[in-house]
Amino acid sequence: MSILVLGINHKSAPVEIRERLAFDASQATAALVRLTGMEREAEFVLLSTCNRVELYYAGQRGAAEVAGRLVAFLAGFHRLDPEQFRSALYVHEDEEAVRHLLRVAAGLDSMVVGEAQILGQVKDSYKLACAARSTGKILNRLFHCAFFTAKSVHTTTAISNGRVSVAGVAVELAQQLFADLTKARVVVIGAGETGELVVEHLLKAGCTDVTVVNRTYERGVEMAQRRRIAVAPWDELSAQIGRANIVISSVAVEGFLYTRASFEQAVKRRPAGSLLIIDVGVPRNFDPAVNEVEEVYVYSMDELRKVAEQNLRAREEDITSGLEIVYTEATQFMDWFRAKDIGPLIGRMKDEFRQISRRELERFLAGPRQHASCRMPLEDMVDRVVNKLLHCVIQNVNTVAKEAGPSEAAKLIDTIVRQAREISCAAREEGDARE
């Protein structure tokens, strides 16, 4: 049994590759159903966010074989040549895969280290897998371990203080690039989770002129009422951009909202002055060529990394503490993982030991002693001795499992069981001979 994660993220691949491999919720569900159809005995969870696409696997196949099959699956699902993204992929197996997920859930592997938003995304991905019935005993336990670890990191360190979401960094970048954010007219495209976080950070920064534009107008109205900001319908988007100083966009769309040509047409009557566009959508909402339009400056997710790196240096001590928690929890999970298949073998070993003890006790209590009043105390005493001896043996088995792997521990138990059976058979033959 092995655990594996294969994926790409903001560190291994640029946004143009990430967006081509991204899954929305319906695509993720379809992918999980197809994966479980291909590998009926395996478990899968698919995590797709603006900064990463990762497939988690638990099953009997080896890492090299599974990785090849998953690469082919991703390429086939998105109709891509594997060579277009193969060099950006990473593969982690067993304990390193466990550590990776725990770091991701805790926000320690995020572009903005310490962000809490990723934990919600990991939980949503796990729920999708549960609904698709693509997860099982191994990944269920692993993902719940990840949730517990993330909570521990965020409650025992200060890693989530400050600008720790993509939305927060986007607003921080706007503050750095715009002279006075309090006087800026800001348009937020999208009323989803990221859009709402953007609005929250804008209001904290002192912005007073914020308008949200969402494809579903009713959802935009709901957010505008909660945040006490303006709202505009989708068909007024171009007009709103034409009057804005700053645009922050985070909608999920296929293809660009604007190419350079359509953008120039949409804002051709725009008054003079610079326009800052921060595109945090994946796939990207604005064609990068829009940046070539005069007085228009487009920043995408990759540009936000510089601001994120500044925040990273300020939290290095908390990152170290968070990683210590991750390594501790990963070790405990792997202890369970390595021992889970040994459990049935240990049960067989216990049965053999107890059969030997019962047979020897019956031999001792045969003949005149068979009705002795000390029978029950003797049985209790023998059981205690056997349990203590078993405890010593099991401790040594667990040590072998940790140091040499579960297969070596299984071999050790199998040897002990065979020897116990030989002892039991010899005792039985001796008893038969006496009779």
C-alpha cells in the first residue's frame, strides 16, 4: 500500500500552465468518477485552487506506475500533450506526501504563507471526493489529520497574522502602487469567496468607493448589502471599468473576459489617467496583452509573489514552529499507516500464543488436577504472562516497521506465527503419543 501526490503549484509552474490543468467543481467530480472507474481498489482526492492542482492517491500500485497513469489521465482529461506540463510536475510518496498535504492545509506551502483560505479549499475538495465515493480508509484518516494539523498550526502560532490571503496581498499591492487608496474608485469583479475577501481588505484599507460586479446580479446585491458597497449588473462591467482607477478580478471563466482588442473597445471613452488591474483569477480573466494598452497596468497571480515573499520573511519563526507540528503529526500518521496492515497478522500471532498457553495449561491440569480449585487463578495468571510477552513482541514489531518498513515487520510476524504453530503441533503430537 502506498500514498502518493502528483501535482503542480505556483512554485513549479507559471499561471498559464496552472490554468490549463485547473478543474472546477463539476470537472473535479467527473474526474474522480473516472479515476475510481480506472482503479476500483484505489482512493483519490483532487485539489484544484488558483495556485495548485494536486491528485492524491492511496492504493497498491508503486509510485512510478501510479505517477505515469495520473500524468496520462491529466493530459487526457484536459486534452493536452503531457510534455507541455511534465517538467512542472512534482511527485511525493508516503511520508513526504503526507507532510506535503499537512503543509498545504496549514497554509505553509501557499504563495501567501499562513493563509487560512486554503484550508477551506482542502475541505471542499475532500467533501467532493466523499460525495464521489472516491476516498476510503487511508485518505479519510489522512485528510482529517490534515484538518487537525492546520488547526493546531493556526492556534499555536501567529502565522496567520497580517496579509495572509491572496485577496489581502492584492490590496497590499494596490496600496504600494496607488498613491492614495482612500480616494480611488475600485471595481471588484466577482462576488465569490475571494471577491468578498478583497472587499473586506479594501474597506479595512480605507476605501470608500467600491463597486462589485458579478455575473449573478442577486449574489452581487447580497454581498453589497452585507458590506455596504455599491453593486452593478454584469452588462455594465465595461462602463464600470471605464470609470475605475483600480480593478481587482477573481471570477472563474473559460477564456479571457477581455482581450487587448475588446478591452480597448470597451474603455475607449475612458478619461485620462492610469488604471491598475489586479487579476487573481485562475484561469486569468484579462489577456496579458491588455498590459500593453497605454496607462493600463495588469498584475496577475505571479506578480503577487513578490509581496508575498516580503510577508514570508516576517514570519520565519512561526513557519519553523508550524513545520515542527507538521512533522510530528506526519510521523504519527505514518506510524498508524505502517502498522494498519500488520494488525491482522498480530491478531493471528496472539491466537497462536493463546492456543499454546491453553494447551500447556490443559496438560498441567490433566488427570488428578483437572478439578483443582486453583484452575481459574491459574488461567488468569497464564493469560497475564502471555499478554506481557505479547506486548514485548509487538513493541519490537513496531520498531521493525518504523526502521525497516511494514513488509519486514510482516515477515517477522509471519516467522513468529510459523514457529508458534510448530510448537503447538509438537505439543499436540506429544500429547497424542502419551494417550
